[in-house]
Amino acid sequence: MWQLVLMAMMVSKLLLFDFSASDDWSAWEIENDGVMGGNSSSKLERSPEGNAIFKGTVSLENNGGFASLQYHFSTKTIKGYKKALILLKGDGKAYQFRMKSSLKDKASYIYTFQTTGDWETVEITLNEMEPVFRGEKLDLPNFSADTIQEIRFLIGNKKAEDFRLEIKKIELDQNQ
């Protein structure tokens, strides 16, 4: 009986990415406000423990104001998954976690979370993620898709600031 419970617990999660367990980060890309003429800069580095360190400087010059780290992948079926679990260590600043069901979608579904400066697991209920396009909330229902093709971390707090976000693992969970 306990084996069935253990198996059920194991299949209740879908690993999207574990930085410390992968040597291939080539699908992760930086996209900053330079796409709109801004001057923000960021980079992705590996910590001694193998975690991702997304760090840089957000600039408000030239109508800038954001830096992001994105991961595109083949379609993943997520029907039945209720929340995202992200093991990370922030710098006390607010960040957005974003998802797209398809790379063709213009809207991203976002959830803003505040980091504590310590290691923590950020839990995001998927159906609380709100649709936005270029920073504007859209009059559409919250996230309810059965597939995803993109996840992204973004910082854009409407101020010039340095930032550092260390990320270990991102997964989805079927439990509420």
C-alpha cells in the first residue's frame, strides 16, 4: 500500500527544469528591454552548487525597465496540474513568473511574487495567473490551458535597480 502512495506522490509532479541536475541550459535565453530600445542588462550564470543565477541591472533609460530569462520547449501537457513550485533564493525584490501555452500567443500569464532573501519554495496557483500583453492586463480569463511552451522570469518594478535571483528547480504539482 505504501508503495502506491509513494508512486502517486512521485507522479503528482512534472519537472519543468532542474538547473543543478542539468548541464545543458542552451534553451534558456536572456531577453531584456533592448528589444524596445532600453538599456537594461542581465546574464545567466551557474553557481558553484549548479543553480542558475539570473542577475543584472534594470535601467529606465530610453523607455526601458525590464530584464527577463525565458525557456522555450516542446509542448508539455499540463492538464490536471494545479500549481507551480519554484525553489529559489531572491534578493528581497519582486519578480514575475510567466507562462505561455503556445509560443504563438501574444499574451503571457503572470504571477508576481516577493522574494525574502532566503531559500524558499514559491507556490503559484496556476488559475491565479493573469493575462497581460506589454505590461497591460487583458480582459481575458486567468490561465486555464492544458499545455505550455514557455516559462519566464521577469523583473520590471518601474525603477532602476540591480538584481540577483538564484533558481534551483521549477516544477508543476497536481496537489492543491
